[in-house]
Amino acid sequence: MGRMLIGLGAVLIVVGLLVMLGERLPIRLGRLPGDIVIRGKNNSFYFPVVTCFLVSAVLSLLMWLLNRR
């Protein structure tokens, strides 16, 4: 339980740093090529497809590495 809490805290720190430094990073999550943006006259629709795939792949790799015992 203790290791899991420490790991979760480390992940939260990394995510917090990425959010704080997000504008300065070369890869802006949520604005990657392939994300769907439809702009109309009075509204807009945005769905970050590629960002979802990237986040899913990173989280899957992280979970795989953590569960390898």
C-alpha cells in the first residue's frame, strides 16, 4: 500500500509539472496533429483523438512496467 501511494504521488508530481510547463514543451497535449476540431459560426467541437491515443499508450506502458514483478 505504501509503495502504491508513493508511486501515485510521483505520478501526480510529474503530471503537475507537465501542466505547469505545458506551453513551453515542444509537444502540446491537446493540440497534436490529428486532433479533431470543427468550428462553426456560433460553436466549436473539439475531440483530441491523437492525444487520447498517446496518453493511453503511455499509461498502458506505465502500468505494464509497474505490474512486472
